[in-house]
Amino acid sequence: MAARQQDQVNMALVGAIVAVATIGGLLFGYDSGAVNGTQAGLKAAFALDDNGLGFTVGSLLVGCAAGAFLAGRMADRFGRKRIMVLAAVLFLTGALVQGLTANHALFVIARFFGGMAVGAASVLSPAYISEVAPAAIRGRLTSVQQVMIITGLTLAFVVNYLLAQAAGDSLGQLAGAPAWRWMYLAQAVPAVVFLVALQFIPESPRYLVSSGREGEALAVLTRLFGVEAATRKVDEIRASFAVDHRPRLADVLAPGTVLRPVVWAGLIIALFQQFVGINVIFYYGETLWRLAGVSEKAALERNIFSGLVSIAACFVTMALVDRIGRKPLLLMGSAGMAVSLGTMSWAFSQGTLDAAGALQMDQQLGLIAVIAANIYVVFFNVSWGPVMWVMLGEMFPNQLRGSALAVCGLAQWAANYAVVQSFPAMASGLGLAETYLLYTVSAFISFWLVRAFLPETKGMELEQMEGWGGH
């Protein structure tokens, strides 16, 4: 029977839904990467010192944390689709204001609201895909989110590179405006595509059932899976919700342990995806390449190459996640990241500091650090990068999903901000080798936490997630 039901899946509609939802992931990556190459313009336009620049750039991450939390809760009240439409509007508005305003306060506010859109997309796109995808292929479809995040990040690097080349540098003029302004304005193009495309996909059937709109849910599920399967799924979805109240934030709580076990498990993968230092690699990749003895221009080109390698690694995940499962991929990733980060820490420990306190390394050691960094990125993008989004989108029972995503999304972005903001101080205070040793320890710890506390969700229907963390 399972095979016959799977044959009835409308893959054209499922594919269209995934394609539209993951534009949010592309914007997530693009908005995160667009700031690279604009720092000189920001400092010149707004007379910023290093602290002011850090605050201006970091305001996006603060918005991300707020957006992830609010989107998870608002999606339970107003629907997944409506909040993704709101995120698209914020993406578009944030891009235009950042590209046009001469007022620093307004720029920061726009960047904060753009960050809210990024945070919302980060939690809602994988959740929405999980709620419409067939269980047998849900993992590979949700993995598309990470492909699109890195595609957006890489696309931002490419667009910024081309704009800077066309203008001479980021401060050069193009059509009456400096190139760095166009780097922000370019974000408006995918934002408009996202906003328009969202009008053509249905609302999540899980949300519709929770809102008492079972007729609409049945219609969506019939289009996706056929009449017989749709009727059964509506009954199963209805049974997964509490009979006495709509989903609410208090559903994540449990007596004695504060949070339900499933929410603690979600927090583990949300936090440790950042504690292993991945965004330090992304944000400071150019520095590592230059330590290996290459020029600044070549270092930027290698950043683009690293992005392409990351995308290729995500395709490996898509091929494996529904075959071998989520947990084995996370365990493999933790082990690989621990070894490669340990190698980087060792290589940095062999360097010396010059009179200005800058790290000096033998070119061969620098090359070892760069190779280890790229091996680390591959392990991350085969495992923790996409699999965290897969699991956060699917592991929570229907009753908890919006609220649990709010809690875990807030934690994930707060950890992102903490790691990125602490890196410069840690690198100068503790030393680069000691800082990367902390990331190594985090990767090692993540292996044992996954082994002890995370379930395997491969092939399970969302309504089966009740067994270990439901109400």
C-alpha cells in the first residue's frame, strides 16, 4: 500500500512548492553574504569606526534571532504562507532602504528588519517543505534549503565581485551610485521573485487543520497525494493536535525539565551547528587563503570556489539523507569536523606573531590550514549544514512545531551572533590556535550529544513524531 500511495504523489506540485519555498533559503544566504565587499563603503558613507561598523553589520544577526522567534509563533496563528509573504516584503524593503538611504539609523533599522526576514525564512522554509513533502523523500527535499542558502551566499560573492570589477572597486561609481550601494539593491531582485512566486503555492495542510479549516486542508492534500490518502492524512493530522487548545508557546514546556525532551534535542543541533565555528570559516575565509600566500584578489576567487564545493557537498547529502538517515550523517560530520578543526588548530599553533600581533606562518603550514578548512567545510555541508534544517523542520510533533522552531531558531541565531562577535576578541586574546581548539572540542562534544540524545526520523510521517516528544 505504501508504494501505491507514493505512486500517487503529485511530484510536479511538490517540486514547485519546494522550489518556491527554498527561494527563502536563497535570500537567507544572499542577504547574509551581501555585506561582504561593502564595508569600505559603509565606513565612508556613515563615518564609522571599527566598532560602529561591527554594530552596523551585526544588526542583521540581531534581527535574525528576533525574526526566527517571532516567525515560529506567528506561523501558528496566521499560517506559514502569510508569514513567508511578510518575510519577502521585509527582504524587499530592507534591500531598497539599505541601498538608497543616507541616514545611518535608518540603514541599521532596515538591516535589522532584513535580518528578521532572514530569520523567518531560515525556520519557515524547511518547516513548510516538511509539512507538504512525502515522508520517503522529505529529507532530500528539505536539504535543498541548504543548497539554496549556500547558492545565495555564493551568488552574493559573485555579484559583489562583478560590481566591484565593473566600478574599479566597491567605492567606484556605477550609473550614478557607488558600487557598494548596488550590492544591497541587487538583493531586491530575488526578493521580488520570492514575493510573486509565493502567490502560487498553497498553505500548509497541517496549519489548515490546526485552524479548523479541514476542507481546505483536504483540498491541498488531495492535490498532493490523491483522495484516499488525503482523507486518511486529515484524520491523522487532526489526531496529532491537542483537542482543548490551538498550538501555543507553552506547549514546549514540561514539568521538571523545563522543556520537553524533543525541544532539548532541537536545541542541541541548533546550538552546536554554530559552536563548531562554521561562520568564522565563512566570514574569515579570505584571511586563511592569504595566510597560504595568495593575493587578495585570488583569495576572493577562492571564496567563490569554496562556495561551489559547499554546494556540491550538499548534493551528496541529498543523495544520502533518506538512505542512511539523519543521525549517521551528523555523527560522521562531527567526527570529520573534529579532525579537520584539530588540524587547523595545530597548524596555527606552529605560527608566530609579528610586532603588531599578526599571525605569521610558513607558507606550507598556511596551505595545510587552508586544506583542513576546506575539508571541514565539506564535512559540515555533508552533515550539520543541511541535516540540522531537515531535522528542525520535521522532528517536532505538529502541536509543538511552530513554538519549538521559535525557541530553536532564536537559539541558533543567538549562537551565530555570539560566535561571530566573539571570534576577533578570542583570536587576539586566547590566540588563533586556542580559539580553533575550542571549536574542535565543540565538534567532539557534538558527536556524543547526537549519539546519546537525537532520534532517527528517516521515513517517519510527521504525525509519528508524537512518540518521544509529543503532548
